[in-house]
Amino acid sequence: MDMKLELVTVPVTDVDRAKEFYVRAGFHADHDHTVSEEVRFVQLTPPGSACSIAIGKGLTGMAPGSLDNLQMVVADADATRADLTGRGIEVTPVQDLPWGRFVSFADPDGNRWSLQQLPDWSANA
């Protein structure tokens, strides 16, 4: 039986501000539907990802900013950092660790993202 993670809800305070931030960071805006006065659903997908995020109103009971360390894999941490910085996103310096190279950023509510460049495991073979 396959199980595929395809949507993660990210709790935000201001839906429009968060949507603008994620689009500026390079996410594709897939859907933006106001279902009722209590429910708005916005789906955004990181470039190249099979998993999207949902932001909106009435989607979750989580506190805005409570997600810590959502992680995505990137091909090149330096290039990703340069791209995000060029888009006006505040990104940490690249951190080199034995299990990868990392850069991090947070959305306007403080939900934190970690971007990992995997090590070249074949270099040690």
C-alpha cells in the first residue's frame, strides 16, 4: 500500500501576507478559494515538489508560526540561498554538517523551513 504525503497545512495569521511571501519565495500558487466567511483555502507548491502546503482561514487549530523545521531537499544550498536572497527572503548562511548542507528561513509568522543539500554519499564509496 502506497501512502504519499501531498499536503501540509501551515498556520498563518494573515493569509494574503503569507501567500505573497511564499509566491515571492518561488512557490506556485495553485488554488485560492474562499469557501465561506469562515473558510479560505490557498494551496501553494514549492518548485519541483510533489507535496504542497495549504494556508488559509479555518483550516487548522494550530497556532500561527508553530511549525518548526519543515524540510525540503535542494540540489545546491549555495544556489538556493542566492536565489531566495535575490527574491528578498531572509535566509541563514549555509551550514555545513556531516549529513548535509543547510540553509533556513522563516515565513512572516515564524514557521521555520530548513533546506537540505544531501551529501554526495558516492564520494565516500
